[in-house]
Amino acid sequence: MKAFAYYNPKDIDDALSVLGGGGENLAIAGGTDLLGEMKCGYVSAERVVNLKAVKGLNRIRSGGGGLRLGPLVKLGAIATDKKIRGEYAALAQSAESVGSPQLRNMGTLGGNICQRPRCWYYRGEEYNCIRKGGGTCFAVSGRNKYHCVIGGGPCFIVHPSDVAVALRALDASVTIQGKKGSRDVKLDDFFVLPEVDSMAENILKPGELITEVKVPRPVAGSGSCYIKFKERGSRDFALVSAGVVLAMNGDACARVSIVLGGVSPVPFRAEAAEAELTGKRLSAASLKAACDAALADAEPLEENAYKIDLAATMIKRAVLRASGVDI
């Protein structure tokens, strides 16, 4: 690992001043992703800014308007919080699905949302891929079992975050702060596709940080669910995952949001599927129509067409669990 200076800021303004002050400066939260990247030489820094030294970034607050989470809240704390498990079940389930207990007790909410791709070409030092400034996505003609089927090109990564899928389904937003001030951005607008920026997963600029995650209170009577299919039984990333928030009116779906993980370079909002289900009775036919709509634009690579059928299954299971309907 390249030698670096370690800086403990006295407050958030101090941290932002250093991060935006020029040179190679990186922020560290739990370190479960960044330290691995640095050890393997994917990234380097002159100075690492320790966000754990900043007070107030690890709070969980709830009130009439919903849930407010600091970016340094540990995933383990989210998974076990009674309020979150009760009213924001999908978020607790997504946090609980991450890695191992040790990783959940180190990994942070903000770090999980902003983690870098797990693509083996991006992570391989010998591959100068598009995401590292090169001219080739080696997944196109290489091994692509785990790559995206929706929204790819010129890079075909999938976004690795579990909690980002649940948070987008819950209509969450993030507060972004930099030297010039702060702004609130919905997660729908936070992540970017490779066709917009092939070297970034989100809109954060150098010297900016997420300082809060806001989750509105779900509609009364609604339910939510996050489910994840992975290749190994534990400590694995999603092949496909689904986050669903759904409110019923009798036996009809009054309101629904559906987000898929593991299929796209961003947590994928399946708006066409939402339109298919809204106002309709939940049935095998309406669920099939929703799944077909969600995946209509899928363009699998040579080794990952299985993700289309798997995503349809994840949508069906998550919708039924969130609704409590048995068909």
C-alpha cells in the first residue's frame, strides 16, 4: 500500500476543507471497501480523512416526517433497530443481508451506498478498463456472469449496494455537503449510468460528502420487503435483489415502488412494472405483466441471461411478501 497521511478533522467543515483542498484526499468511514482498494492498488491517497472523528454523523433519528440517518450509522445498528424493523422493514432486511456480522458492525450506511463496483476487471490491476479511464470494457467479450442486463454501456458493472436498493424503493434522499453548501437529492437522481459518466457511480463531486440520509414515513398500511438471491449462502453480493414498498386498497395495489439490484449499474427503478400493478388486483397474471414490463429492455451478455428469469422471480416474491397477499 502506498504511504499516506491520516487526518482526524475536528468537525464536518474541517473534513470538507481538507477533502476539497486539492491533492489526492479520500474520506474513510468503516473502511471495509476503501482499505481493500488501497491495499490492492486500485486507488491511492496522499491523505485519508477519518470521518469517524466527526461527531454527530452516526445518529438514528425518527419523527413525524420519517427517518433520518447519519452516514456513519453502522449497518448492524440498522438491521437491529426496532423502529426500522417495524416501519421500514425493507431497509432493515437489506442491511441484515450485507456480508457477515463483523462486516455489518464495521460497514456504514454512507459507505455502502457509495461503494465501488465489484467487477473483477475493475478490481484487477492488470486491466485498464473504462471505469479506470481506459477504452475497453473487458466484460463485453470476457467473463460476464455477474454483470448487468439493463442500462449497460459503455461499462457493464452492477451496483453492489443492498441498502441503496431498499432506500430507493422507500423514496429516500441524501443530503450532500461541500465547501459551497449543502443540497438534498433524491436517490432517484443520485446514481448515474455509465453513459452519463463511465468513471463514477454517483453525482458526488470531489470534496463532497453525504451528511444525512432521509427516509419519508411510509404510507399508512403499507408494507415493504427486501429479498436477495446470492450464489453463496452467506457473505456474498446479490446476483439479483428486489426492494418493494406496497400499499393495498382491498385486494388491489394502490401504490407500489419496485427497485432491482444486481441487474444494472444503478439500483434500477422498475417504473414500467409499477405502472402495470398500480390500481390492479394482485394475481398471477398482473404479476407476470409487471415482470415482463420491468425486464422488457433487458439486453443480457453471453453468460448472464439467467438474471432475467431470476429478476422476475425476485419481483414476484418481494411483491407478495410486502403485500401479505397469497395467490
